[in-house]
Amino acid sequence: MFRKHFRPLITVTWILLLGVLFTRDLFIPDISRREITLLEKARQERYYGVWFESKRIGYVAEILQPTDTGYILDQEARILLNVLETTQPIDMRVKARLSDGLLLQDFDFTFRSPFYNMSAEGYVEGNKVTFKLDTGRSTINESVTLSGPPLLAVNDRSYLLKQLKSAGQKIKIPSFDPVSLNGRESIVTYHGQEKLLVRRRLKVLHKFSEITGGMRINFWLDNEGRIVKEESPAGFQFIAEPEFRAKDIVSTGSELLRAVAIPVDGPLPGENAGTVSYRLSYPADLELDIHGGRQTLNDDILTISREQVPRTADSSFLASCPGPEFLEPSRYVQSDNEEIRRLAKSIVGDETDPAAQVRLLASWIYRNIEKRPVLGLPDALTTLHGKQGDCNEHASLFAALARSLGINTAIATGVTLQDDAFYYHAWNEVCLDERWYSLDTTTNQLPADLYHIRFGLGDMDEQLKIGGLLGKLKIEILPQ
């Protein structure tokens, strides 16, 4: 169970808290900054209980303090997660300066979990956000340029009631997420007023939705524009409550990984099967990486064929492998780091054959990285120093080591079979002799078995797309 794909859930949870979403819809007019209603110049203090499957597992506290030029935002969260039947406390805090129009000016962010700590600080100049990320084991300095000045979402969204007055109206809002350190553009849709039962009280509220990559977040505002309730496809709910009640954490809730697993439907093929076919059901508007490599998609039928990973490969073909971006370093796959380079060379020694190098790297990671759920951002250098992690850490470190040797390597995200259900998971794909092959360094599989179903291919940014599948994916194993 240690190998289940957990990272998207943590990212999605904090995305819900900060309103960070992504879309590529360019035909919806931008929100007009002049239309944003300024908040009253008074201290704004709000508390929200975090609920999961009818149990309060944490709280969010937000204080918005007015200044002469804008606001100071102080937002903190404490959440107790049940992961593999163990309690994993998560503590997060954001302090930020905002303009009168809620535009982000600068920020400090901290994240604490049992086996992972990180902090980030940054500032905004126009559309550009410059930041430093420190995990205690590695430091990343970078900047991102957005389509417009970033808006850091707070729990007072009265500007939406002024901008959207009729059901079906939409706007596009650029924002910045201090956790993933990425800019997003969210599409917000107004659905009109509706009656909603909130903690045994019937209320008439304004319903909105935000969509990113097919992932939909619903939230409800009162007539003053304050968030009363917010819910995610992962099953989390955020409900406005008095401080004493919001902080009354009585349970860690259900086991998180099991709660979002997909039950097995259909007969399991024999161990020697060469192919497995699945009937898939998922939202049609999701942009997923299903077809390609060993996976063939025809309508809603996906067929996965067993690979024969070559024992040797021609290094001259590496330069012509498809997907050149999978040879480049990235924020969380630091293949250009000298420490990563030295380790990769020491592992492979005098071996020059790419196929043999892949086997040596995969074996080293399986033997040397402790299998442990780590709730944080899975960057390769931190994983190397900590020598522990779940599937995300294994996949990021392998990608960094392999890319440093010139081997095109991608991170695959999807699901894999464990006992009687499919769990979210991450593994790798490598290009040898101009073909892609799968491998799982968490479970020591080369190639990965036929129950690894890929839905995403890319580094951390692309992995967020998997959130659109939560609670919506159905898998049927077809008779062979």
C-alpha cells in the first residue's frame, strides 16, 4: 500500500484552500480589475472546518488585516489525514501582502508534515512572480510569468457577485498558488441561487464552480460574498464555522487512499496474459495521455500490451527519441544538479549501454529509497538526501538520474491494481531504441505489469490533471 499515488490529493486540498485552478479557455472575458468590489476596511477573521466523509479532520483560519495600501493575509490550516491507517498531521501557513484589489504583492509559505518540511517566499513585479523554495535539503530559485497580475484568492469573493449576475455567466481569473508555486487561470461559472442544507440549517446561497483541466470545485457564497461551503471531487468539504467548532478536530476520517480507490470490476486475466483490455469511463473534457506506447485506446476500450524491454539498446537513437522535453531538467527533476550527475555515473560505472543503465538505476532506487508515504512536493534532490518516499519520490529521482545520463525519461501517473481495487500511483517510462517502455521502481517492475494504467505523462505540473479523475473514474476489466 505504500506505493499509492498520494501527492495529487494533498495538492488538490490546498488548491481548494487557496482557489488555485487552471484552464485553457481563451474565449471567456477576463475579470475587470475595476469591477472588483473592495473589502470593507475592517478586520476580517474567518474559520472553516475541513470535513472528509462526514467527519471534521481539520480547520482553516484566515485573517485579513487592512493596511493603508491594501491587506495583510494570514491563513493557516491544520489537517489530520488517515494514510495507511496512520495519523499524518499537516500544518500549512501563508502570510501575504495584497493590494486593495486583492492582487498578490509578496508572500511567505510554510508546510510541515511528519517526514517533509518546506518553505517558500516570493514577490510580484507586474505579471512575474519570483520565489525561492527551501525544503531543508534543497533550494530552488525560479520565477513564473502569468497572463496577468496574480490574484490570491481569499474567502471573501464579493467581487464575483458584482461581476456575475445571471446563471451561466463565466469569467477567467489569473491566480498564484504558493504551494505548487505555479500560476493558474481559473474559469468561474455562476449557477444562480439554490437552497442548501449546511450543518442542519437550510440556507439560500449563490452557487459557483471553478474548473481546471476537468477538475471541478463547487463553492457557495452568501449575499455578502463570503464562502459558506466548498467541496472537491476528492471528497473534501470546507464549511464556515465558529472558531471553537472549526478547531474541534475529533477524527482523522476514513483511510484516504482507500476512499478514492476504484473497485475492481470484471475478471482478472492469468499471469501469462500478453494483453489486458479495459472499458474506461471518465469525463470527456479531460486532456489525458492515455493513447501511446504500450496503451491503445479505441473509443472507450483501452488495451495494454506486455512489453519486452530490450537487454541492450543503441545509444545513437537517444537523440531522436520522441518527447525531447523529457530530457530536460525541471523544477522537481533536477537532472542538471552536479550531485545527481555524480550519483548516476557512480551507479552505472563503466556501463555505456542505455538499457543496462536503466536497469542499474532502477535497481539502486528500489534498494536504497525507503518505501514510506511522504506528504510533500516530490523533488529529486530532497529524495536523494532523505532516502525515503512513496511512488512520487521514486519516480522523480529515477527521472533525474536517467536524464542526467541522456536517457529520455517521463513520469507516468495513473492507477495500479492492489488487492481488490485500483489506487492512484506514479511510475516512469524511458525511451530506448526510439520506443517507450514502462518501469516501476517502487515495486521493482521492469516493465510495469499490465495493471498500470497511465492517464498522465509529465512532471509535477502535468500530474495535477489526475485530479479531474477523482470520484469520476470507472474501470471494467473485459474478458480476455
